[in-house]
Amino acid sequence: GAEESTLLSYFSKHQIQALKPKITFSTIRDLECPVLDSNELEGKPEESCGTEELFEWLGAVWNQVSLDNKSSSFLSTYCCPQPNTVVEKAFLCTITGFIIPEKIIQLLEQLCCYFGEPKLAYWLTLTAHGFADSPVSWRESEHGFHKGGENLYNFVIFRNLDYWLQMAVGTYDDCPP
């Protein structure tokens, strides 16, 4: 109402404008992906990978690190954890900007609908990164930015709608209850 109008006029007087999140899509072809079992958080040798291996692999994929483990590579000799399978196409969508929690919940719900139709994927993931210099990390807790400013969580959603939730926080932050 009137308060919203006053707030909008304040922002426009000071040349402050709302920015829409930036959305980028990419397709990764012939990607080696870890084999996961929703019931095995630790993984099972020669059957499935665990949560820590997956989290490390996701970081490499997001940062476009070569996963071919060539000895001539000066950047990385990292390779996909075993066991793995080659996926013909993997889709990566990145949304950069300030996103409210309700929108993240809406994204999760939409991702769960993906499994409603017959698909070949066994799992998918959604990761939300906080800003490294954010004043708040979780709920009302002050963000203890000291060196890294880690502040993220990752959902791995399986075809049967089981999920894993992984969280990473900085050295001086507490995990949410």
C-alpha cells in the first residue's frame, strides 16, 4: 500500500533499482557421473559413491575442471570417483543473484516434478550458495566471514524422491538446527 509506494519513491530518488537474477544454461556432453544409491550415504566399494565424493565432484563440474586425469594437465589431475557412468547429456542451470527462500522451495518442487515423467536420470541436484560477505549466514546468526566465507547447502534428489542434504559453513559459523 502506502508504505510500498514510499519505499519505491525512496529507491527511485537514490537511483536504486531492482536487478533480476542472471540465468545461464549449459549442456555438458559425455560427462562421467558418480553412481549413487540413496540408501548409502557413505557409498559402497565398487557399488556406489558417498556424499563426500559427490560433493567434491560437483565442485569440479561447477567450476568446469577437466575430469580426464591427464598427466599433461597443469591445472588438475582430478577424475570422477568410482564407480561412475557416462551420461550423454547433463544440464547445468545457474541462477546468480539474490533469491528468496520461497523461490528455492519452488525450484525444489519443480525439480521433484521432473521425475513424474519417465526419465533416464537417477538423481539431480540443487545447490544454493550464500554470498561470502553476507552479514547473516543461517537464520539470525551473524556470518563469521574470516577466510573463506563458505555458506551453502546442496540437495541431491533421487528418482524415488529420497534426498540427501549437504551443508557447508565457514569455520566461525554454526550449522542450522
